[in-house]
Amino acid sequence: MSRILWKYGKLFDISEPPKIDITLKNAIDTGTHRPIHTPPYRKSNKDQETLRKETDKLMGSGIIEHSTFPWSSPVVSVKKKDGTTRLCVDYRRLNQITTKDAFPLPRIDDIYDQLTTATYFTKFDFKAGYFQVPLDKADRPKTAFSTRDGHFQFKVLPQGLTNGPPTFQRIVNQILGPNRWKHVLAYIDDII
């Protein structure tokens, strides 16, 4: 495996992921509901420092920007398998007032059925898939969160939104077009 990776290393992109050229409209439809503001959860000094580093990284990558809007959801820190921490936002209250997108996700059993005749197959997923999808400027304030270092909002689709999976599935279906179910299978950001 390592020989293949060295030989074809140029095929594996280790840089920041590009943005998909589709801007979402009304991905976070809350109607006329007043902005929701939930105060930040208490964090240890160590967690606060980790959050600062993570927000600096996200800001530097163009994933988030400063916000001046009244929306705010609390941040939670989630440990990843590799031991690093991921900044996640608790959007439960926002999700309660968001109109749900009815776009269907593929059934897992249908995907497995398609694989029964396959001799070989490859699986991959999008690198930071959601972060490749720009949000409409009108929806960005609703993704806001606060830390002790400031008030921020996402410029791209964050994880945790109720309409994230159907929105991303719709985009993947558009990208794959007529090849879907024939030569390639997709479940959100996992591609077979």
C-alpha cells in the first residue's frame, strides 16, 4: 500500500479542501422565528485554549467569520479518534425551529443490495465535506456561536444542522448525476 501511495502521491490532496460551487439558499429556514441565543457552556481553561486554537484555525481557513448577530448556539468539544479535539456546535434549539428538508437519504440496505454482485469496490469520503459547501449570507448568522474570545458564524455548512445530511446528499446526487446507482453509490459524504 505504501508503494502505491508514494508512486501516486500527487493524486492525494492534503491541502485545504476546495469549496463546491453551489451556494445553498434557505438551508436554515426558521420562518419568522426570533433569534435564539443560548449562553456558552462552562469550559475549563484547557478547553478554552483548545477552542481558541480551533477558532483561529477555522478563521484562517475561511470556514468561519466574526458575527454581530443575535443568534448563538453553545460550543461543545468532541474528542476525535486520533485524540485531537473537534469544535462542535450544539444546534438542538435551532434545529427545533428549522423547517425540515424532506430530501431523501438513500437506504443503507439498498446500497448493500447494489454491492452484492461487486467483486471489488473502493470507498472514500469527502475531506471535510460539509465545509466545502458555502452557505448563503442570509443563513450564516443562524450558525453563530460564542467562545470567551468572540462571537463567530460559519461561512460554510457546519455539522449538526438538521438539514445538513439532506442538503449534502442533494449536492452529491447532482455531482454524480446519472452515474449514481450504476457505477457509484453515495450516502451523504461516503462514496463507494
